[in-house]
Amino acid sequence: MNSEAQKNRQITPLSGQNSNKMSTHTQEACPQDKSPQYRCPLCKTPLTANQQGFSCANRHQFDRAKEGYVNLLPVQNKGSKIPGDSPEMVISRRDFLATDAYGFLQQAVAYTLKSLLDKTATVIDAGCGEGYYTNALAEQLSEGQVYGVDIAKAAVRYAAKRSKAINATKAQHFCVASNINLPFADNFADLICKIFAPVEPTEIARVLKSNGVFMTVVPGPKHLFELKQVIYEFPKEHQPEVCPAGFELVDTQSLTQTQVLSKTADIANLCQMTPFSWKIAAQKKQQLIEAGDLSITFDFVVNVYRLAQDEQTSCKLKD
Ligand SMILES: C[S@@+](CC[C@H](N)C(=O)[O-])C[C@H]1O[C@@H](n2cnc3c(N)ncnc32)[C@H](O)[C@@H]1O
Ligand SMILES: [Zn+2]
């Protein structure tokens, strides 16, 4: 892929110093114990692995699917018949990410994690989609564990399948669940990331250890601006992320690349996976796809937060 790359680090780069890495030795579970540790979404007691899947002391049973994931989304919390991204969006994103157009972001996410945590850490990828970033995070944690959570069953199924294919199932665990009601105990994770996915800051704060890290990836100002120019008469830039309530920002980095997409399938998948895809008139979409080379800006911001230690440093929610 023809690419003209520029990588801007706007504020302080992450230290990358080993001395700053978080020790995870206070973790209750032995780092060598690779069985996933969930809590029951119904009664909140710990789940224990059994032959079929997982069960709690109150005999709530959750079976493991053949791909290896477990569905921990109670039917009453589904909200809709097919919650989260549709299977069509999942397939488009899976195929687009397979081109590695977002490889530079994947690397930055993995590097950020590596610079902050040691290899035994427990990490949650909240809204993991098809596991593109979850895989990269797990590669950094030879003795740790990464949990991928998504409300879309189609996405989790694919993520689990892929982790099985690369034989990473010991370090990666996938479940269908909502970020609003994460199936984990309090103070469980060293790092929670959310990459273009919705979360609830109070739920993140509950599950994160007190010295844990919350990493977010959001679109930068110019992300997909060329597509927006096709859709809107007056396209607007993305606004910066509002600091989640109860957290303080400790680092931010900006990543920008302009790439030329020349395959019609890649352009079509990109159009299909973006949230505003349905706003592109069918005719315009076809024109875009048939026009051939599409020069497009990928612009991301990676933010790193920690729980605020006191009221003064805590970010408040916007009214
Ligand atoms: C834009 S996609 C990003 C997926 C992945 N992080 C990536 O960047 O490839 C947003 C994801 O959030 C998931 N999602 C939406 N609402 C959710 C919720 N309440 N809990 C968990 N996942 C959710 C969607 O199903 C979708 O997979
Ligand atoms: Zn239970």
C-alpha cells in the first residue's frame, strides 16, 4: 500500500522506562493460572470453570461456545435482538483491518501497553470487536492475560476463532458482555482499553485496580476527512475526547497517516465499517468505489488516564 506517513507526538511521549512499569505482584491470582476469572453477570459471585463452561455458587451456568468464547450477556441486558455492530459491519471491519492499514495504530497501542505494564499484567479490551488489537496486546504479555469483551456476538465469535487459530487461547479470553456491566470483580485489571467503543467511566473505575491505566483510542480531528467531504457540505473535524469523570489524563499521542487505497474492496469495506456509512448516498458510495485510488487520512489519538487521586485532579462529566 502506497503510504505517505507522518507520525506526530503532540504532548509528552510515554516514558517507556522500565522503572515506571506497574508491578502486578499484588494480584490475588497466580499469574501462571491461565483460567479466565469472570464474575457472574446475574449474582456477581465468582464464576468457576467446568466442563461445559462456567458456573457460580448459585448454579448459574454459562456454556462455552465451540469457538472458545462464553456468552455472559443476560438476555434481559441485550437491549436489542442483535446488540452492537451488525454482522455486516463486523465482516467489513475484519476484512479492512486485515489489510493492515491501521497497523501503525495497532503497533502504537501495543507499544503503549508495553511501556506501562510488566508481562504478567491483566488487561481488558472493552469493545474488542474482532480482536485485532486484543491480539497485539496479548503478544506483549507472555505471562499475563487479555480479556476481549464485546456486546456483538458475531465480533466475539470471530475474535475467539482467530485467537484459537494462532494458538493464543491460553492468554486471550473472549466473552460476549456489555461494557456497562463488565463480568469482572472490582479492582481486577491493570489496564483497560477502549478503542472506538462506548464505555461507562464508573464501571471502568470499578474494575480497574487503584493504580491501573485506562487507555482510549478516539478519532483525531482529521480522521477520514476526505470521506466526510463527500458526505457533508460543511464537514466538521472530530472534537477532542472529554476526560472521563473520575480520571486524570497522564499522556496523549497523536498518530496520523495519509494512505492511498487502490482496491475497490478496501474502499467499500472502509465505507461500510464507519459509523456514518449509512449517510453516504448509494450513488456517491458507488462513485467513490469506482473512482479508483482514494487518498484518505487516518488520524487517531491515544489517551492514557489514571484514576484521579483527589477531587481537584478529577475530570468532571460535561453537563
Ligand atoms: C467501532 S467498533 C470497534 C471495535 C474494535 N475495538 C476495533 O477498533 O477494531 C465498536 C465496538 O463496540 C462494540 N460495542 C458497542 N456497544 C457496546 C457495549 N455496550 N458493550 C460492549 N461492546 C459494545 C460494538 O459491537 C463494536 O464491536
Ligand atoms: Zn450467579
